[in-house]
Amino acid sequence: MDDAQLIQATLGGDEQAFKTLVQRYESRVAATIFGMLGKCPEAEDVGQETFIRFYHSLENFRGESGVGTYLTRIAINLSLNELKRRKRRSLIFFRKQDGEQWDIEDETANRPAGGGKEIVQRAIQELDPKYRAVIVLRLLEGYSTEETAQVLNVPLGTVLSRLSRGQQRLKQLLEPYMGELI
């Protein structure tokens, strides 16, 4: 069955049809979420929430975009929400022994360590979320510029400028590790 038939069957109460949709798209959703959040405990929660939201919105799904694009949009939005929660939590200050305060976002604390793939993944995690979303969709997931604009609901020019700025920032983040990556 194609996606439209599976959606209709799901709306008719066929649980197996929805399971088929989940199986069809779970790896794409997981790759998007891992690209945005990294491999962390929250990633699984965001993945489950993506499919829960999709299920609850099936009656409103008009099919203007493909199911994969729709699910990716949900996954990106939920990932961005998680990143906002992380940012709020990271504003907690810890006390040093001498009484000075320092932020958890200390530069040396975020220095990536490990193999080349890990270094690149950590660098992507340090990008501003709006750049990270474009980098993940365009470069890691292989979406076209037009598809990326559709998923993020932004103009094509915005995707192009964020891609350029994101790549520049990524290059800056990776420069200290160029010897390790080559």
C-alpha cells in the first residue's frame, strides 16, 4: 500500500497500517533527530513524540507534502524545542571552589574528542540550531534546497544563506582538528 492508503486505513482504525508507516519512516526520522540532537537519551523521546504528533494530526494531513517531509518537519520542530530546553537548563551556574561563577557552556568543556566522525558530529551540535537544521537536512539527509525550504517553512534564499553561514561556522569549529581529520 502507498502512504495515502496507509493513512486512510489508519484513520479507519487499522493499527497495522500505522505500524507500517512508522517502520517505513523511522530510520529517516531517527537520522534527522540524531543530526539535530546527537545520540542522547532525549533523542528517543523526540522520535516517539514525532510519531505521536503525526498520528494525532492524521485527520488534518492534506498530502500537500510527502509523509517523509511532514514527519521530518515534525522531527525538526521537536528537536528545536528540545534544544531550547537544553539552552535554558545550561544557564544554570555552578560555583567554583573560589566562589566565582562559571557557565556550564565553558569553551574547554565542549571541545570534541575522539575519531573524525565524532569530531564532526560534535561540531555540528555546536552550531546555532537554525544553521544546524539546514546542515542536517541538506548535507546529512540529502534533501534538496527546495525540500529543505519546505520542511523548515522558510524561503529558498534563507536556506541558501543559512547553509553558507552554517558551513563557514562548521569550518571554523573543525579547523583546530584538521590534522586529526585528514
